[in-house]
Amino acid sequence: MDKRPIGVFDSGLGGLSTVRAIKKILPNEDIIYFGDTGRVPYGTRSNETIETYTAQDIKFLERHSCKLIAVACGTVSTVSAELIKNLNKPATGIAIPSAIAAAKATKNGKIGIMGTSATINSGAFDREIHSRYPKAEIISVSCPLLVSLVENNWIAVDDEVTNAAVKRYLEPIISAGCDTIILGCTHFPLLSPIIKNVAGEGVTLIDSGYEEAKYIKKLLKENNLENDSERKGEYKYFVSDKPQNFYTAANTLLGEDIRNECEFVDIFKYI
Ligand code: DGL
């Protein structure tokens, strides 16, 4: 039994899709969440900058003695994959769990990937899928606008602007006949109802947050790090910009008021 929290971080609030799934799958685990809301987006930045931010974010979580690091950001998971792999504790991003799920789900071998520009340019999802399904045909699309739409909470299923953006981004994936789409950015599961409508029947969406949470469960078990199953998890949220914006959006995404659990942190102190 290990009482230490799971450390989860993202460039902003998209990582709450992972938190939502962890709370469901591992309700007894504590979570420390860091959302780098002062520096979002990461996905349009250089690899060097993303790696610097990643190192700072991890340093912050390590001060909280996290037992496992969950990178709830597609951009960090793919661009900083080596850094995550070489941490001195169990850690995961979203790429491996999502690739495993997609390789299992596809029937026609055609897999679409939606991600940020940095994620798509890294080719990391392609590599993870091809190592499990060498013949897979992959259509990758970078969808940077969707990040801003989620950050602004334009996620209602009938939102005209978001629907139009999703249609435009999905066009190459639909034309290629993909039967499986990886939501390769943790902001995108928050748009699942819209993406599902646009993609249509018969297309499986891989929710990166949910797949990551299942993978975390497996890692905790393998490393003997599970917490007492009788207790209820506690949650603490830190952000690098004013907390108000974050907890207002979190209210919609998590369906609960987290204002008393949410604090500002000066991430520049963690160098
Ligand atoms: N949550 C980030 C990701 O999954 C997207 C936002 C960003 O560009 O920082 O890549």
C-alpha cells in the first residue's frame, strides 16, 4: 500500500480528461494536478522549449513526492518521450496506452491521429502504432485550433464554430476510411461528442485520457504502488495562471466545484 499521490500534468486544462478517468477507474488514489495555464499552448512551440517546460513541470510534481508521473499532455508525451522514459520512477504519457488501444480496436488497419502540430511532427504515435501493427495505414492531422476552442470552453455539442473546425480537420481521416481515431491530445476527449457525430457510425474513438488511466492502474499494480482500496481519493490542483479561469472550466469538465482545491503556483521557481 502506497499513500503517495499520482502526479498528473498538462499544458492547461485538457489533462482533466485524464483526471476524470483516473477518478473513475482508481477512486481511492490521491492526485496532484499541475496545469501550465500560464504557458499553454505547448503544441505550437519548439521541441527545446517543450522539453524545458516538461522538466520544470516534473520538478514541481516531484516536490509533492508523487509515486507515479502521468503526463496528461499529448505534446509532452510525444516530444519529451525520452525524458519521461528515463525518469527514476514509474511514468507514462498518452502515446503508448493509446497506440495499444488503437492497434486492438482497428478492423481495417486504417488509423487516424488527431494531435497538436508538435505531436504530429514528432511521429511518435506512428512509431508506437507501427511497432504493434506494422501494416497499419496512418493518417495524421494536426488540429491546433481545437486546443483554443477547448481552453475557451466551446465544447457544447451544438457549438457551430467547433463543429465546423472538427469537420475540416477530420476530412482527410474520413476520406481515407479510417475506422479508428486516436484523440492524441488530451484536450480532444472533451470534444468527443462532436468528433463522434462528425466521424459517424462505425468509427471507434480512442480516448487518450481513459486509456492512460487504465494503463496507470496496470503500472500501479505491477510496481506494488496501489493505495488502500477502502479510502476515497483526495485531489489538489495547481495552475500557473489565475485559478478562476481554470476552476470555472473544470466545473464543466469534472462536474464539480474545485475552487477550494485549486491554487496558483509560480512554475518559474522550478528550474
Ligand atoms: N493538452 C495538450 C496536448 O495534449 C494540448 C494543448 C497544447 O498545445 O498545449 O498536446
